[in-house]
Amino acid sequence: MRVFLKPGDIYVSDMPTMVSTILGSCIALTIFNKRLKIGGICHAMLPKSPYAKEHSVFRYVDSSIFYMLNKFERLGIRRDEIELKLLGGADVIDRVNDDTASIGQKNIEIALEIIRNENLQLTVSDVGGKMGRKVHFYTHTGKVLLKRINSVHSSLSTSKSMQTKKEFSFT
């Protein structure tokens, strides 16, 4: 099965699925358990939810991560059995003031803070920079394929809006 993950979505499954998404300043966190072959991925757009922790608004990094952790916990998966991969958080939009952190940087910071505070182990990260990313996540293996993409900010040429730069595979 194939699924395209839109911004603000989460996908968790024990069915073999290739989940694809495209990231700019958003982050994706993949979560995988080898024993049960269960995988999940979020596509979060903003760092912190203004709502209580229990309120599941998946466009936020914090509420997305806590939702997936709780889901895995309810399935009987211990935290030391979880593999995490953090992707995205690029600076794809020019900022007026370089003294403040970009949305991408804030998304990365909150994700890393939660991972650290929850005593989780990050197995792979590909974050920051100026390039977006196209991600394919395989829920049954935890494998991630990633292509870096460069957005061209030109309204005259939509056919060149994405150019593939580099391709990576994380297992």
C-alpha cells in the first residue's frame, strides 16, 4: 500500500506501507518497532501546540511526537525498542531578521528537546540546511529513502520548481 502524508498528518500501521511526504521547514519523525514491525511517521509544521498535551493537533511537533509515543506504548512497545529518525526542518523561506530562529530550526529544536527529555534514542537525523526533502518511509522495515530537493522561487517557471540534488537511504 502507498500513502501520501500531508502536512499535519500522522500515519501509524502494522501493514506494510510506503508513506511519502515532502518537507520544507516541516519535520517528519519516523518511529519504528522491529519486534512487531510497526511504523509511524508524522509531518509536523509548527513547534509547540497552544493546547494541552492530551489534545492531538498533529500540525504541531510536540503533540505529534507524544501521540505516536503513546500509541506505541498502548501497543506494548517499550521505549528502548523504538527507533527514531528525524528529517526536515530546512530554512526554505528567506527571513527578514537572521537573529531569530527559523520555523525549521524551532521545529528541530523542540523535536530534539522532547527526544532528550523522554530518554529516547535518535538513530538517524537529516535536518536543517536550505533544501527541502522528499521522504519515503516503509512502515514494516523502518527504512527511509530521502531525496534532497531545491525549491526555485520563480513564478515564471513552474516546471523547474523542484530539482533533485542528492539521494540517501537510511535503514
